[in-house]
Amino acid sequence: MSENENNNLKNNIQNTSELQVLSKEEDIKKEENQNLHIQETKIEEAKQESNIEKSKVINLTDENFETEVIKATKPVIVDFWAEWCKPCKQIAPTLDEISNEMANDVVIAKHNIDLEPNVPTQFGIRGIPTMLLFSGGELKATKVGATTKSNIVSWIKENI
């Protein structure tokens, strides 16, 4: 092998090694970014859970629906939602605020359709978020889709 061929071979090996190192560095950076995103997501979820705990929102099940909604002494807004539903997550903080601000007038309750599917089926829930307003044990109004706080508050006041 000539000296020129030998130098070319060394350069190719060096270039290949440098590319492998750069590729590894990129993989590490991608993994770090993914881990950071996962941590940020967990922090946000923890904040939302903390806010729900501070609010007066009731978590409903198929078993407690009758007691908490149908037999309630105050009007109840039932928010049918799911963990994977982005619009549901968007309105969750708004419903928390409303539950605190209108605590004397109405109860806000959340019903996870994935964990508790019987009641949503009973009321024909086909899209989420869907809010049902119950008063005196009867369904009084329905609101489907995410909307603004003022729109939700107006809807509540019109129907209680």
C-alpha cells in the first residue's frame, strides 16, 4: 500500500470516527430534550392536580353519580372529559376557577369517560368536552365543546 493510500485510509477512518461521535452527541441531545419534555409535562400535570385539589370540583364515578348529581341540593355542572382530550384539559382550569367563584350557586363535577363509561353512555355523550347542567335531579342544559370562561358563566347563569 502506498503512503498516499495509507494517508487516505487514515483520513477516512478519522472522518468516520468523527461522524460517529457527532451522531452519538446528537442522539444524547435528543434524549436529553425528550427527558426534559417529559419532566415539564409531569410538572404541568402535578400543577393541574394540585389546582383540582384546591378547587371545589367533585370527581364523579358511575357509582356516586346519583348521590352527587341527581340528589344534589344545588345545581351541578358535570364535565365529561378524558385524559387524552386537549380541549378538556384547556377548560379544566376555567372550571376550577368557576367552582371557586360560584361555589354558593353551583357545583362543578368532573366525570372521566374512559374510567367510568356507564353514565356518559346513559346520557348519550358523543363528544367531549360536554357539560351537562342538572338542577333538582333533572337535566336542564347541555354545552358541547371548549369555550371561554365568560361563555360558560353566562350559560350557567341562564340555566340555573
